[in-house]
Amino acid sequence: MSLRPEALRGAGSGTGPAGHVDYRLARNAIVSEFRKGRLSRPEVCDAHPELLRAAINVGEESREDCPICEEAKVRLVTYVFGPRLPPSGTCVTSSREMAKLSHKDRRLACYVVEVCPNCSWNHLARSFIVSGR
């Protein structure tokens, strides 16, 4: 199962998701500040318990080691926000569920968060818009 933006090609209109934003530069800056000792571990490893639970139970394991503890692979958790969804969003657990949500006539804001289940590191990895039109 892949919840990366590339997996949504064909689920909606166009060749890929519009408005794709990658937060890699912000992530690298935070990791760099941590490694220089300017940020403490509690400042960067502060995942909410519900985010950790989602990462452990439904998150997609990535191939990347945690940049903080370097002991576990980070897990990717995808949340979707939009009309007729709960105000807190919906945690998408499969590409099938994402395709079903994206085929409706509405625009959805999708956020992929990377989470380390070992040390609680978390960072917004990317965001993108999916439209069923």
C-alpha cells in the first residue's frame, strides 16, 4: 500500500495531485539544529499519543531511518480534510480508501506525517490537494 501522491494518479482528474508541497527543507533544518545541540530531544520528539497510535497501527513503514534516534524506520500517516469529513480529519488507512474519498465531487486536503514509533519524532512530510472533478 502506498499513500504517496504518485499512487493517486488516475484517482481524480489530471495526471497527478495539484498543490503538492514537500516539507523536506524544513525537516532538514530541524534535524540539523537538533544535531548541533540547539534543539533538545523533547522539543523534536513530541508526537501526540493519537498520532503515535495511528503510526503504529495503520501507518505505512518507510525505508528511511528516524533522523533523531536512528533506531527505527519512520512510519507515514496520511490525514485527509474536506467537506463532509470530521473537523479533525480522517486518517486514511489504505490507497483504496483514498481512491474512494477522492472520487467524490469535492476537494480534499491531504497531509502525510512521518512519525517514529520509537522516539516520537514527527514532522509534516508533504501536503497535496486531491479533487474528484
